[in-house]
Amino acid sequence: MAVKEGTQKKDILVSFSGGETSAYMMNWLLLNRPNYNYKFIFANTGEENEETLSFVDQCAKHFGVEVIWLEYERLSYKVVDFKTAYRSHDPVEIKNKWKNHPFRDYISTFGIPNRQNMSCTRELKEETIRRYMSANCWKPSKYDIAIGIRSDEIDRIGKHYYPLILPDITKPIVNAFWDKMPFRLNLKGYQGNCKTCWKKSFRKLVTIARETPEKFDFFRQMEIDYDQYVKPEKDQEKIDVPVRFFRESKSVDDIFEMAKNPKIQNAIDDSVNTNYQISVLHDGTELDAFNDCEESCDAFSK
């Protein structure tokens, strides 16, 4: 159950996803709850689009807050900033096959994430943030976690603090706010913060493969390097080998084969138009999904 307004603690961890709703929440809290003690944290997986990193930096400067940038390190964390944050599209890293990638470090321990191994958000974001908070003497029992979920997403709420629910903040309100701002997140809805998140629908992945195929290069390399690696975990179902990222055990190459199919239309920008229905190929493959990355990759969302 969400924390009710007026009962939350004075210390608030704000999980900043890098999206527009999350940034709207940041501004709303500063204006409406100015007396709370905040820590605004952005966890960079290394697979964020450059537009996301720029947006996080712009928000911090425009709203006048310190945003703490963190990255995964095994059993630890790394504090970075806009300039030093890891980018998988850095030419040096591409040349070195992403040897310093925090996502690679995670995969080398936990394996390739997919619907059978849904540990990436937990490790790259949640546990990384928790380790930082503990190291800075913030005990979990002493602070609440604010999550940017709107009232039109109320089915997603869990046990944390959702400041946009009671004021009835919806997507049109968020869009209207950013339409008047001097900057906004320069990404289409299907692109999302993470380049090729395995939770994206096939239609979104196909569209990205057609428009910016290079964004799949890191995932393709990980399938080459780790497709036989499985780390058993408690209560985890048996992992299929070879391990693939995407739904129905599809590989990066499978996505590119789908992209050749002219019957598969590109994704619409669902940050503007959400009026679409699920389409199915003749083999039963669902091209669209309502529970994809936009609805399930926020840290601490449940």
C-alpha cells in the first residue's frame, strides 16, 4: 500500500529514472514539500540513451538540485557525474568491446537478463542505490522512497511513496508542463531511456533496429560472450541455454530478421499517442506489449 500523504518520513530518497514523469515529480516535491530532506539519485546502467543523460543533467541545473549519479560495481557502487558517466556508445569502449561496462560486470556475475532472469533492475539500480544510502548512514527504516508514478498508472503502486497520485497528476498534465519548458527529454516513447531494454515489445525493438541498428551492438556482444552462462538463484526457474535477452528466447539477430518483415509496421510514439492494440503475427508472436520497459524498469516501482 502506498504511503498516505502526511504520514511519510522527513527523509526522502527520490529515485530519479531520467524520464519526464520522474522529473516532474522532482519539481513537484521541491515546490510542494520544500521542508523535506531529499536525496535525488539517478542510477546509470551504461545503456541509457545520451538524451537521457543530458536530460538528467539539465534537470539538476534547472531545478537547482544535486542529483547523485551512481553506477553498479560488484558488491559496491561508483559515484560518477554527467561527464564521467559510462556510455556504451563511447568509441573507445566500442573498440574495446565494452570491457569496462557496468552492465557487462553485472552480466558476468548474474548472467544475461531476460524474462527468466529479471535481476538487472534489482542489481544495477536498486541494490546499487541501497548500498550508497547505507554507506551514507541512511537506514532503510528511517526514510521513504518517492517514485514517479502518475494517477493514471495507479495499478503500478506498491509500498512506497507516490506523491503524484493524490494530486491526480496524469500524462496529459506532465506533457503540458514540459511543453512549456525550455527543454525536455528528446526521445520518442518507444525509444525509452535504455537503448534496447529486453522488456520492450517486439515492435519497438524492430523499429529501433531499423532506425539505429548500432544500439544493439552491446547486447549482441553479450550474447556471444555469455550465452552459455547461467547463475542459479533461489526460486528462479530453469534458464534456457543458449541464453537470449528478448521475449520467446529471441536473440539480437532474431530481432534483425523480424525487422526485414515489411508486414511489421514501425512503433508509434506512444508518449504522444497511446491508442493502439496488440497485433499478432501468423506464428503467434505478439508484436506489442503493455507491460514493457516503460512500465516495469523504474527502481523500487513495486
